[in-house]
Amino acid sequence: MKIKGEIFKRLGIGISVILTAFWLIPYIYVICCSFKPGSEVIAVPPKFFPRVFSIENFQGLFERMDTLQFLVNSLTVAVCSTVIALVLGALAAYAIQRSGARLSIALIVLVLCLKMIPTSSIVVPIYELICNLGLYDTKIALVIVYAAVNMPFVMWTMLSFYEGIPTTLDEAAYVDGASSFQTFSKVILPICKPGLATAFIFTLFLAWNDFLIALLLTSTNAKTFTVGLAGFLSAYNLDLGPMCAGAFLFSFPIMIISIAAQKYIVQGMTAGAVKG
């Protein structure tokens, strides 16, 4: 039985390594294309690794696009909207989970339904609302929309963590004279740090990688990097070199954050799966 378990363990590791390699190959190819000369990027047949190391694509990216400004816009909007969604979502999820009322079940179902709504089906009403408020092409509009769209994800993530925390902790805090907010901030939140980290990271990724909402709600001043990068694609031209350089520049920080926060993500997912 022990030998059989060892075989399944090694088989699982082997499958994980193969799947990881398949996932990494396209990204590694994008990195290689970033450092190829423009003529080599579109060469037929294509070569995986660059024959000549070149930064031509990065030069073209910075010359033809306001790269730094777009990156700052993306970072500002993603971080601000994530913080707002995390604070409001964590508070709302705690209130729903600890209320104990029948209405809380309906609210939980509502949160799940909000999570399932595709963004493409609500962008037109969002666009009209933002225009009527006079917030078109502003970072404030993106922050508000991203926070509202991603808040159900935060709430659904935090609900599972709150369910795993016994209510006796809340009751003990009440006996000691703590208010509801003090109980939440000083007792519950420290226990839910893995859940907060998980929700923060995934929500940040959702806002950072968004294209559709930013495309509709911005034109010049608040344009994010994903929308700016799409400018290299037109009906008559496809400049793959600068696009690969931009994709690498845009995704590299996220890859580093993912690797650095991997233990928190795994810990958060594991903790959220355990009840009692």
C-alpha cells in the first residue's frame, strides 16, 4: 500500500511538471521574441530562441507608446480598486455571515449570482452611467467600476473563511466589552490574514489584467497599459515585436508577485477549505 501511494505521488509530480512546462512554453516564447530583432520575430519558419540579442522591440515600445504613464495608470487603478473592494467586501461578508438571519442566505446566493454575471453583459450600462456622471476617461471611474465588479469575488472568498471561525470568539469579545467593529478588526481579521492575502492578490490580478472595461471607459488621460498595447494591432498592421516586449514588461511584475505570494495563496486556499 505504501509503494502504491509512492507511485501515485510520483505520478502526480510528473503530471504537474508536464503541465507547468506546457504553461511556461508560450510565456518563454514571448520573452524570447521580446529580445529578437523585428525581422526575426516575423521570420518563417520561426525560431524559438533569438539568434541575435536585441532591445529593438523595447525601444519601439517606448517610442510609440507612453509606456510609463500607462503603467502608472494601471498600477494606480488596480491597487486603489483592490483596497476598496477588499475593505468593503470583507466587512460585508462578515456582516452577512454573522447575522444569522434568513436573509443572509439570500444575500449569499445574490453574491454568487453577481460573481457569475459576465462583464461583457454589463459594460454598456456601466458606460452610460459613467458618462452621465461626467467621469469618462478618469481613473476615478475605473477605480469605482473595478471595486464594484470585483467586490463579489472578495465577499465570496471571505465568506468561507468566516464560516471556519467559531462564533465563540465573537461572543468572548462581546463579553470583554468589544464592539462589533473592534471584534472584527482585532479578533477576526488577524485570523483571516491568509484569506485577505488571497483575495487581495486575485482581485489585484483581475483589475491589472482587465481590457474590456478600460477600453470603453478611457480614451487618453486614464488609458491603461492593456488598452495602449492594443494600439499595435490594426486592420492593416500587426507589430508583434513591440507587442511581445510590452506583454513581457506588463506581465513580469505579476509573475514575480505570484511567485513571492505563492505560500500565502496556498495557505489561504487550504485554510478556507477547512471548517470548524
